[in-house]
Amino acid sequence: MTIAIDWLEKRAQLSPNNIALIDRVTGSGREVTYKRWNLQVNQTAHFFREKLGLQKGDRIAILASNCIEYLDVLFACNKLGTILQNLNWRLAVPELEHLIKDAKPKILIYSNDFIDQVEKLKKRADIQVENYIAFEDQIQKSDLDFFERNNFRDTTPDAPAISDQHPWLLCYTGGTTGLPKAAIHTYANVVANAVNTITSWELHSQDCAILNAPLFHTGGLHVFTTPLVYSSGSSIICKAFDVEQTFDFVKEKRATVFFGVPTMFIMMQNHPRWKEAAFNHMKFIISGGAPCPLSVCEEFWKKNVDFKTGYGLTEAGPNTFWLPKDLVQNKPGSVGFPLMHVETKLVDKNHLEIEDPDIHGELWIRGPHRTPGYRNNPQATEDAIDSEGWLHTGDLARRDDDGCYYVVGRKKDMYISGGENVYPLEIESALQAHEYIAEAAVFGVPHKKWGEVGRAVVALVGDAPELTEEDIIEYMRNAIAHYKVPHRVCFTDALPKTAAGKVSKTKLRELFGVLDSDDDRRQGRKDRRAGKSNDRRGACASDET
């Protein structure tokens, strides 16, 4: 049995004076070395064990925005063998209740932003949490103060033997098809992701990341945060993404790497400070979580920054691919090659491997970074991971002659129009290249003649001139093959998102999937000409054949 290491104890020995964390949540700018961080996490571990009686295998739930103390809890779990349950604070109380009842955490730690949700959870009869603990000073009378940990010893706690196959944390999927599933991240999984990332992305101890992605998400935890701890780099801890603050970091030139989602980068490019922003000090910026429009990538390339699209998922890593700098602009849209200890392949509908280039198939992934499965959900685990260890991602991809992969969308999103396979991701990217379209999503709907046709839902930028569906359809006919052009276009102020921040196609189908009557279409045109806002379903163009 391989024993999991105490990460911070090792880092405090090997690189005690390296800066691990930079606090930009409180505004203090406080810098924490690995030596100091290890001591305060030791105090946290003693607090958990001596005050709260936590033992190996006990779950600790967190409902909090990003802060240094969040990471203290993560690494206190490493020292004790307790398991972090990081809750998505975008979820509704009934959804949180379901996850807490499933994992049965002994304690729930929260930040002040979520007091209301916590008070509602306390009233749920089926929740058996022993202690509620507040990160900030303004705590409820019945709750404990997290900073009581400062009264405890900072010596290394006696650690139980922890196998590298022991769970370190529960990380939840996006929940686009129901309640989120708890993917188990073992010590071996987290180490493998760190090793894959450091060796394949060439991270070093001098690297510093902007951490403003939420820590309840695998991207916030594992794109840079845990790999940089493994390599003794540093992270700038932010409460959340703030576009002004992000431009400040860029101007300070301390951060060398940055992970974000396309919405963040679109906000940056629509901000007045974009014109003056210089990124030449950064090694690279990586976009993940959702497909990034090519137009967004091109704007970064104009500023001579290595901006690329990544691919990952909660169940594997998330880091799985890498595209070398000299190929980024030559292979737009590619996520690159599999990382050091990652196997990938494409399979057809019969699960036969696809050898030829540029043939679409489902992407399968295998490697030590892959989850062993979902907590308390053997059926979902069996559906996702086969007997040979391959994770069936449900994502469609192709591979070019050089072996570079291109993710083309979710298998369930593809539709067939007139016998042709249509991949919404390609159309969405073309739509978002339009200068006045901020967001776009496409899905298939039934059609008497063609079987299925595309329906687009778009949100325009704030200063967009009046645009009609016909304008957008004409634009698309000049950008992509005619059979791919959506037959209808709907307008909305913003696309609905899942709790993980991804576009919810389930919600879009509910809102825009039913065909409008002729009267509705005529009224929609009148409303747009009059400059009126759309109702909850928006207005759609006529269904031309």
C-alpha cells in the first residue's frame, strides 16, 4: 500500500520560504510562506481533532467563497484523513440538503455570504450536522468560530496511515442532467493531476496563478492550485472573479498563469481597460469549463499572449491535454495532445476504436488522474467507467493527422439534419464571432422535412444596434454550410446557466424549444422593431425550409 504524503509538511521542509499564498480577499495583500502555512494548517488539524473529534474518513462540508482558510481546511484534511465536501454555493437549499444528507458531514463550515442558506439548512429535520463553523467573526450564537483554531498547537499532528487510494475530497459534477454527482478525488488522483500538469505544462516554483475561479469547482482546485503547491509555486487568492481586480493583477505583472472560463474573458474584452492591458509577462492563459469562441482567442493572440483552450472534467484531473505554444494559432480550436500519464482514444457508436484522422467519435480517457467513481452511486459509476478503466466522457472529439484533439461537443447535443451530423459547438463558435453577440447556444428541434433543425438562442452585447433574426441568419449563411445554419433564432438577455456556470441546454429547451405560432412570430418582429425587451421565451425567426 502506498501511503499519502503530508503535502504542506513536505513543502515546509523543501521550500519553507517560498510564497505559497497571496491574500487579495481581505485586501491586505498578506503573503504566506509554505513554512507559515503549514503551521496554521497544523493548528487547524488539531482544532478539528481535539475540539470537534474528527477522525479519518469523517466528512467536512464547506459552503464558502474563496479564502485562504478554505485551503487551510483542504490541507488539514490531508493531515487527518478527513474528506472535504466542497459545496457549490450556487445551488438552491433543497439541492444542498440532498448533497449533505448523502455525504453526512460531521461539520459544516460557511462564510457570511451564505448565512441565510445555512439557517434554512439547520431547520431541515433530516440533516444531522454536529457543528456549524463560521469563517468570519460575525457568527450566529450557536455556531463556532473557525479562528478558535489559533489557540491550538502548531506542531505536526500524529497522522493515521492514509492510503493514496483514500478519498481526499468530493468534487461535484455540473448537474446538467439532474442533481450533481460526487466524484471521488483520491490522493493518487490529485497527485497524478499535479504531476501531469507540472511536467506537461512546464510549471515551476516561480509560477504564480490568479485564483478567482470558485474553489467548489475542480477548475479552481486543480487546474493550478494543487499543482502549484506540489511545485512550490504561489496563488493569488481572490474571493471571486472581479474584472477590475483582474486587470490590476495583469498590470502588477506578478501572475504568470491564469485560468478562466469564456464568460470571464469576454467580460475582460468588453471592458475599457482591455485596450491598455499587456500580457507579455504571462507564460500562458488557459480557458476551460466551456468552449471558447475563436474570436475571443484571436483578441488575446493580437496581444501576443499564449492563450489556449483547455479540456478537462471533474472525473479526470481535470487537466488532460496540452497544446504547445508554437501550435496554438496554427491549430485553432485544438486542445492538443494527452498529458504525460494520460491515455485517450475515440470510439464509434459500437465502442470500436477510430483510427482514422478527422472522424468524430466519443472521447474516452484513462489514467491515474481518473476518479474511481461516484460516491454512493454505483450505477452512475458503472455507466461512466468500464471494466478496463476507460472513462466514457460523453464528449465528441476528432483527432487530426498530427494527433491533436479537437472537442466538438457533447454526444447528447449532436443532432441530425437531413442525414447530416450537426455539432452545435461549431455553430455557437461561429455565432459568437459576431461582434454584437455576447453569448450563443444551439440545440436541435424536430422538423417534419429535415428530421431535426437547429435553433439558436443569443444574448447581445449591451451596446448592440437593433438586430433581427434574419440579420443573424444571413450572417451565418456566409460563415458556415447552409445545412448547419439554425432555422430559428431567439433573443434573450442572458443564457440560463447551471449551478456550475455552464449554459443549461435543458433550460433552453424548456424556454425556447416549443414552436411559436405565426401570431407569436409576427408579434416578436413588431416588438424588436419597437425596441421592446423579449418575454421569457424570447422571439424567434420563421421556420424556413
